[in-house]
Amino acid sequence: MDLIRIIFAVILPPLGVFLQVGLGKHFWLNILLTLLGYIPGIVHAVWVIARTPSHA
């Protein structure tokens, strides 16, 4: 499942973060980072997915 989230994180970073943590602070931070620059959004999304345990 993490592989799917990482793929979503590369295509649309906020979606990957949302699938991992929901509508929390990391989601909103990722939207901001993605708006400021696509690459920072991707880096943050992959970092969140890699460090946060799955809740599924």
C-alpha cells in the first residue's frame, strides 16, 4: 500500500499525504508546499509516507 501512496505522492503530493494521515496539519502543509513549488511538495509527501505508520 505504501508503494501506491508514493506513486500518488509523485503525481499529486497532497493526495499521497491525505491517504496516509487524513486532513491533518501535514496535509495542509503539503498543499502549501506544493503551491510554492512542486518538488518541495513531493519531498514532503514522501517523507510523511515514509515516517508515519499506516493506520489501515
